[in-house]
Amino acid sequence: MNHSSLSMQTTTREEHRGERDMRLHGRRLTLARVVWGGLATFELGMFVVSLPGFVAQLQIVCTSSCMNQQLSADAVRTLQHAGLSLGDYVAFTLAVTLISALFSYAVAALLVWRRSSDWMALLVSLMLLGFGPGNITNAVLLSRWFGPALALIAVSLSNQSSTAITFVAFYLFPDGRFVPRWTRWMVLLGAGISISFILFPAAAQGLISGSLYSGYLLSLVIVQVYRYRRVSSPAQRQQTKWVVYGLAMTILLVAGLFGIPDLILPGLEQNGWLFSSVGSTLANALSTLLPISFGVAILRYRLYGIDILINRTLVYFTLTATLALIYVGLIIALQYLLRGIINSNNDVAVVVSTLAIAALFQPLRHRIQAMIDRRFYRRKYDAARTLAAFSATLRNEVDLSELSEHLVAVVQETMQPSHVSLWLRKDTERRKANTDV
């Protein structure tokens, strides 16, 4: 009996990029924690102070100009037709708002607890703390505490500080460096704009402020793309994928659930309408995807699982949209073709369409999976196909030299090393022992 062993040596060159140490020590760490504590206390205080007024505001039926998430008389009547009351709506909105805020606060607390010496973690946690007050705080609610003038300044200070921290966090994420260099000038310019908006709150409502905000959002996209392609290490790229995935999913879900219906039926997003108010509340709940993604990225918990998550999301989003279009199209087509047979009952069309969707699910899923793998995961797709073909060859091939050539070719195609060597060694001692027996 012959025994063969395989030994393969590969030599590869890989560029190692050192990751910057973002830990603070000594006085810098103490100063950072003091600043974090002051800003965190301010944000939490704004949320707690605004909460009672927010609940009272929700209980008032607006007549002309409605505040955010406040219902009009028509919306209240719609609730009553559905067997619900204004109190039910207030309880639902308050519960979702509290859960969303507490979730962001929990992730921020986890970052501080696990990475209290990492100034990037402190910065991201401050950004997450600003999510709560941003959903409910306005000058009307704070007027009873500070008066109209100071309330306007306090709201402007909260909004501008949260916006500034968010932009700085995205400019520096994930390695804490201003890359490209012009981003530091963007931060300084933004700080000046924020200070002017705090001193003159009315200026923050104009067309110029909207244009500046849009320009900064565009710059954030450019910066993250540049970082991903030119600067980031493999681990930092996975961190960026997590954050971009959380942000993209939030935008897509909000746009899909609330933006598309508003395009079909214009006017649904008007303040005071039930759809607009409930949609705003649920959008706040969906925004918790961003704290999750930042938490995973900063703590580096299973970073490389994002590739599987993105792949599954692409597959099932595409599959769901395709099946929904096929289902609706089949129902409409069958009702048109069988209108002489199906009078006012469309049960036959629904049953046939459902059976067709059930039959198409698995074949369509495999086809979409293959299409996405070819388009976005080409190397992995080619490697999987190559290994599958080699497995079939391994079962049928008996010539050792042919099998060796196939093995070397598979290794070169799937792993792409710079050099591959294959040695086959005969186990002479075991063969000699078998001969003696």
C-alpha cells in the first residue's frame, strides 16, 4: 500500500499598513473624559427636559400649523375609525422614541465602557448621544424652562453641536486622521458656520444653510470613498463597510416605506397627517441601525461577517422586489385574460399567482445569487466554481500526474500565490514493512 503526502510552499508579498494608535494617556485622557462628560450631560439634559413637553405636545390636536409628529383633527378621526384613540397614538410614539433613544445611549455607553481610552470611540459615542434630543427637542418645548430667546439658542446649540460632531466623526472614521488633508479645513469652516448659526439661529433655516449642509454631505461621501480605495487597511475597510451598510439600510428602508408611497400619493408627508406622523416615528426607530453598525465597527466584533450580510441583503432584496413585481403582474394579467370567467371574484388569479411564486422562489433565488456573486464577488464565485470542477475531476481521475497538474492549477486559480511547488513522497518504510509481512 502506497502512502503519499503533499507539501505546498507559497511565497506572497503583502503590503502591511500600520494602524494608528488612537488611545489617550495621562492628561489628554483626563481632558477628553471631562469634555465628553460635559457634552454628554448637556445632550442627556436636553432630552430629559424636552420629554414632558413633547408628550404634552402630542396630546394637543393641531388646527393650522402642526409640529413634528403632532396630529390634526382629520388624523385623529382616522384613528378613531380604526378603533384607536389619541392616547394610543401618544403611547406608541413615546414608546418608540424612548426605545430608540435608549438603544443609542446603550451603544454609546458600551463604547465608553469598553474603549474609554480610545478618543475615536468617545467621539462616536458623543455622536450617538445626540440622536435622542434631535428627535424631540424644539424651541417651543424649552420656552417654559428658559424663555423664548434662550430656548432658541439652546436648541440651536444642541442641533449644531450634534451636527458638527457627526461630520467630524465621519471625516475621521475609522483611523482618526484627516485624510485627505483638506478635510481639516472643512472642519474649521464648519465650526465657524456652526458658531454663526448658534449666535443667529434664524440663519440656519435659509437656503444657504441647506446648500452648505448638502455640500458637506457630498464631501463625506467623497472622503469615505477615497479612504476606502487609497488609505484603509483590510480591517479598516471592513469597519467602513459596516457603517456604510447601516447608513444605506436606514436610508433605503425609510425611503422605501415612506418615500415611495408619498411619490404615488403626493401630500402624505404633510405635517399633521397620520401617515407623516407615524412615518416619522418609525423612521426614528429604523435609525437605530446606525448605532449598531458603529458599535460593531468600533468594537471590531466579527468585522468580516459584513460580507455575508451584504451578500444576503442584495440577494433577498432583489428576490423580494422581483417576486412582488411578478406577483402583481400575474394577478393583473390573469384578471384581464379571465375576466369573462372570473366575474367579481379574483380568487383564481390570486391562487395561481401564489402557486407560481412558490414554484419560482428557489430557482429565482439561485439565479439571483449567481448573478450577484458574478457581479460583486467575482473572485469568490470563480474560486467556488473551480473547486467544484476539481471535486468532480478528483472522483474520476486515476492518473497521478494528471491529478497533480489539476491540483496545481486549482491552487493557482483560487489562491493566486506567486509560487506553487508540489512534492510527492513515497512512504518507503511502510512499503518495506508490508513486503516483509
